[in-house]
Amino acid sequence: MSKIVLDVSVSLDGFSTGPNVRPDEPMGEGGERLHEWMAGTVPADANARDAINDGVGATLIGRHTFDLGLGLWGGTPWPGIPSFVVTHRPQEDLHGDNGGVFAFDDSLESAARRAKEAAGDKHVLVMGADIAGQLLKADLLDEVHLHLVPILLGNGTPLFRGEPGDLIPEGNPVTGSVTHLRFKPSPK
């Protein structure tokens, strides 16, 4: 059965983007540095990157992330993979240029259920700090995979946007150019 997984790179000071996120700078100022590890050849980093790409069966995206990412992705974030956008402004399904479909839903629970069904035996990857906080609060988040990047952004989008909760470590940290950590949210 699929799980809803937040897989996110975060700075040491807890930001998932740099400051001043805007259409021409969707990761904020300096925020692209959070993902540089994904292009490297360090074995631990390559294994973590490949696990992300091999395990995704659907995505669950917040509207703001969708609006910022659509032009950059050229379709869905992963070619051919269905994406479910949680929004107060639903619209007709949007077919991406890369074979994927964006489905819009105004209910977090409904979008999460639909994404899990679409993912089959793979995982639903969460995209966006706001949607991650909503999923944590609703007790719908199954796993958190953090890639702790040794930079200080000073400001930006805080992970979970201040939503309280307990995370239970799973497995051992793996260190490459960044530290890869896994957690399971404690049920509320």
C-alpha cells in the first residue's frame, strides 16, 4: 500500500526555500542550493536521489507550489506521474506536456485518498511546506525524509510552517554531501 511521504531538502536553520519566493525565483534567493546535492555523484546522495525517483507513484501538491512550478516542470514534476493539487480554486484536470495529469481537489482528505489510489504500490510524494503542515496536522503524513543541507539561509519558508508534532527517527542517518534522515510522525 502506498504511503504519503514528505521528501524535502532543508537548510540547517529549518527553511525549505530561500527568502523572497516569487515566479522568477521559485526556490527563493539562494534556495536552489538546497537541491545541489541531487546533481552530485557522492554515492549516499545518488542513492537517496534514486530512491526518490524510483519510489514516486503520485504527487500531492499545494496550489502555491503548483503555480510556481508548472512553467519549470513542463508538465507534472515527474513525467507521466499523476499529480493532485489541493486548492480552494479547483478547475478541470490539466494534462501536462510530459504525459502526466494534474487533478485539482478542494479537500485535503479527498486529494490524499485519490493520490494514494493512483500511486498503487509506490509512494505519494508531498510537494510544498504548507501542504506538508496540513497533512501533519490531519495525521495523514506517513513518513518524512529530510535531506539536511549544511547551509544557513537566514530566512525563507519554514518547514511545516510552525505546526507542532513529534517525529520518531527511523533507521540511521546517512551522510553524503548532506545528511539524509528518516522519520515517522507520531500519531496524534
